[in-house]
Amino acid sequence: MISQEMNDSLTRVGPGTDAGAVLRHYWQPAALSDELMSGRPVVPVRLMGEDLVLFRDTKGQLGLIGRACPHRGADLCFGRLEDNGLRCPVHGWHFDRSGQCVEQPGEPAGSRMHEQIKSPAYPVIERNGIIWAYMGPGDPPPLANFDCFRAPDTHVFAFKGLWKCNWLQAMEVGIDPAHASFLHRFLQDEDPADSYGKQFRDSAADINIPMTKLLRDYPRPDITVDETAYGMRLTALRHLDGDKTHVRVTNQIFPGAICIPMSREMTITQWHVPIDDTSCYWYSMFTSYTKPVDKSLMREQRLKEHRLPDYAPLKNASNNYGYDPDEQGSETYTGMGLDINVHDQWAVESMGAIQDRTREHLGKTDVGIIHSRRMLRAAIAAVKEGRTNDLPMWGETDPAAITGPISNDAIAAGTTPEEATATSDAARRAACPWDAHV
């Protein structure tokens, strides 16, 4: 349990809040590149409680500025995209990518009032299907050299989904290795040959046991946490028959992302991005270490479960997440279908818009969550005290020198878990068609 004051400190994200100040020191996904693939590339963005508009100007450059026109507050999402900026339709005030007003055509000739008018604006970059925003003080830090950024665009697929809950509980389900044996338990095992684009459908590491069976048969992992330059690494050991151990390594990328193995072929790097205090988007980057990603297939799979343009899941609280008691009795542990995103969505949304942590009781398998909250509390204190260099991936740490992170499944048989992980990861990277060395 924690106090209500501490819960507020860890969860609230608007300007001037504790966690919001920490999150603003890191690049955050603002939109998918796909969202700007139209004849009029202008989309609304609500990020950490701020209403913004993202656009690509006539030179192809990106801008992210305040959504309300500084004149009288009209919605610039309906602005005219012209002259390398957005022009408010109400009085023609024109704003460039930096948010600067460059023209007020209705004001008296020779007026220089526009020079004093500027909309909030934030730096943006585009990388492998996602547009990233930096909303913090000073110059933005470099992006880390993670696999999802290093890989060519052909080997990365990006998607997102809307969850109606606070960002922290959305992230915390991803640093809980024990839940997969229950929440994602399948009572029947699919053919791994049909696993492409699906998590927990592959065979486990180098043995012919479906991951679904392994998670089902070995529900008590030993979990350890190690702090790293990017956040923390979680190692879950499931001790199999015959002196073999299944080793699953996952990661938290501070403050709000995870990196987990999807299959032997792919990893998922997933950011949990606050829209505001009570809703968030997850942004996933699926990174392939073998052949190019079949983006059409993966998009088709996910659009069967989500609607556009807001990427809201079709299964949600309004239809009980598709719950079927007959299915729960014979096919899945939840009765909510085969998409594990729905399972996670139900788990985190059912906690309430902001989980009441004054009433929770953490167990030994929650070691990752406990450690992550301590890191976030330390970061909040560092920002308050002006010790920005103490933040993960700040200070003397060069983000460009951070590679990986290693995220895979392996089988330890006659070796230590660390050796099994290193050997498995090295083999995958050695065969990778792009430079994946660490």
C-alpha cells in the first residue's frame, strides 16, 4: 500500500505535476506516421493533458503547436494548411512550425503585433513509424540506440491502441512476468506455425513446447530485477523437468516503456503514453531480426480489433470486453478472446481510471513494480532538486551508446541463465540482416 498523496505524485501528468515533470524529460510518442498519410496531414494530439495539433507543412517538415489559436482560441486542427504553416480560418492568423505567428492579414498595414504572438510548440522527430515529441525543458536528449530505432524501417512495424486508464497501471502490467501464466493462459495450444504477429504463440526457445503450454504448466517464476542504464532488466526463471530452466528476459525502459520478446523472430518495444490522467495510448514497435516485417498482415490483424481514427479497441467495458463464459470454461482463462491486448486492457481498466494503490497488497512476484516505483520516486525527487543528471539516460550516460536491450527467451541446460541468454541473443543478432550488435 502507498498513501493517496504518493499515488497522486506517481500518476498525475499535467503541467506542474511530479510524474509529469519527469515524463517531460523524455521523448514521448505523439502519433503514428500513418496518421499523417492523407491529403491533409493535420491531426489533433492530446499529450500529458495538453491539447496540441501536429502537422506536416508544405515542405514536408513536422510541427507540433498549441491547438487553440492564441487570438481567441479557435481550433487550429481545422486551420488552413498553407505557406509552410497553419492559418486560422477565423481571422487568417498564420503560424509556422515553431508556433510563431508570422502574419495577421486583418491587422493594420505595417503592424508588427504578430512578432509578439507565439503558440506553444515542441520539437518533434520521426523514427520508424512513430512521431516523437519532447515537451521538457532545454534541449532534448538523443534517442537511445535501441534495436527498434536502429533497425531499418522495413524491419519495424508500429501501431497503437487506446486504454481508458492511467499510464502507470498500463505500464506496470508489462513489468509483471507472473501474470502471463494466468491472464494470458490458453487452455488449448495453437499450431506455432500460425503464430506470425501474435505473442505467446511461438514454441518456447529451443524446445518444442508451445509457449502457451509452458506458461500454463509452470506458473511460479523466480523473478529478479537488475538496474540498468536505461531502466531495469527483469529475468523470470521457470524450472522445467530434466534440469532445464526457461529464461525469459524483459525490460522496463524508463520511465514508461517496456521491451519484451514477442517470438524468437521479433521483440516488442512498447511506450505507455499519457493522454491525460485517466487515459493513455500504448505505442508498440515490433522489431524483426530476420526477414522484413509483413506490415500489411500485422496492420490487418490489429485493425480487426481496433477502430479508426482514434485506435480505440472494439472490445471494451461497454461490451464486457467480449466476455464469453463458455469460452472461459474451455478455451481461455479470461473468456475474452485470443488477443492478449484485450486481456491486458481489461486488467488495467478494471482497476479504475486511476488505480487506488492505498488498497493494494503487493507480493513477491511484484518485485519489478516495486523497483520501478522506487526509480520513479527517485526521479521525481531529482527533478524537484534540480539534479537532472541523475535521471536514467541523462548526465554522463550517452543514450547513443545504449544498445539492445536484450529481450528474449532461452533454455538453460547445463549453463547459467545468464550464459543461456547471452548465447541465444548472440546467435539471433549474428544472423540479423541489419547491424544488431551490442
